[in-house]
Amino acid sequence: MARLWVGAGVLAAGALTLSGCETAKGMFHDRSQVVAAPATCAPKRFEIYFADSEARLTEPARQAIGLTATQLQGCQIRSVKVLGLADARGGAQANQSLSERRATAVAEALAAAGWPSPAFEVGAAGDEGAVAAPGVREPLRRRTEVVVDAAPK
């Protein structure tokens, strides 16, 4: 019985050697031929989340802004679209104001990180389109969306 298992193991090892694994290994001499590094100076999209009814940046939000600013350092930033959002709680006017404050807070933080302020397009959607999905507790609308059009200099 033990001999049968050893024989099966040898057959399996031989099959792996004859399969595409061995062929692929022989085709590529180093990892760079298969895996390309992502372009640093390329369009990026990220979101900044806020606490309920807040427009103040959290520490994770500051880290996300700092990380993105570092990634795009040395790039030509053509435009930055910042859109503030709010959930459907409260009145429409209050949510619009909150969305505007959120977008402004993010735009100011990006400008402080060295991004060109004339490139900013700041907007707010308030609670427009905010729909609570059944069973979803995430703050999907308590955020600011940032879309950056960046290119190499």
C-alpha cells in the first residue's frame, strides 16, 4: 500500500514538471517580465470618510491624503475633483452644507500637501441620491470622493 502512494507522488511530481509550470518558468527570466509596477503618475480615485454629522478630517483621512500626495509627488496634477456627500439624515439644506464643508476640508488638506489649488473643482451633492440599503450600516454617504487626473511631467 505504501508503495502505491509513493508511486502516485512521483507521478504527480512528474505531471507538474511536464505541465505549464515548468514551461512558464523557462519562458521568463525575471519577475519584471511578468509583473509591471503600477504607473505612479496616473489618474487616481480615493475616498475620505467622516464621522456622522462631522466635516473634520480623521487621522485615517489625513493619512490617506498624505499617502496619495506622496505617491503623486513629482507628477503634473491636471485636475482634482472633490465631491462632498452626506447621508439622508436631517434636512436637505443641512446635508448640503455638511457636504460642502467636507469637500472644502479635503480640498484644503490637499492644497496644504502641496497640490495646485487652481486645479481643484470642489462640489457637494448633499443627500441627493442617498438611499439607505436594507441591512447596510456602513457610512456610504459620509464621505468625500476625490478624483485626480495626474500625468508624468
